[in-house]
Amino acid sequence: MFLRLFCYNNYKQIDKIHRKERIKMSRMCDICGKKTMFGNNVSHSHKKTRRVFRPNIQKARVEIKGKVKNINICTSCMKTNKVKKIV
């Protein structure tokens, strides 16, 4: 009984996480394709723990091929003027 209850609660929690991820905007730049990367935190004693490197993604209205679109773009692409931003 306890094992079944534990598994059910765990499944419910995983389902809740997946629902939240579907609502969030993608963490990927539509221009350069930059996305989440994984690596290590390294302490002074060289103990390594996992971490996440996320790009700074912003929603912006830009003009692409004469049409205005809302896209996800990283700030490095904004800074280098890879697209024409509409204000």
C-alpha cells in the first residue's frame, strides 16, 4: 500500500512538472539557436556539482523579410543588430 501511494504521488508530481514546462516559453534563440547548456560548479577544493547555463532570452517584435513577428531572441543577437527591432 505504501509503495503504491508513493509511486502515485511521484507520478502526480512529475505530471505537474511537465505541465509547467509546456506553458513556459522555449529557452532557445530563434536567430542563433543558442539554448540551455550544462556544466559543473567547481569549488576551491575542486568538488564538482552540476549546474545549468541559460541564455538571456527575451521576446521581441522584429521585422523579418518585411513581416513583423514576435520571436524569442537572445540579448547577444539584439546587441549585434542581427535583426531589425520594431519599437
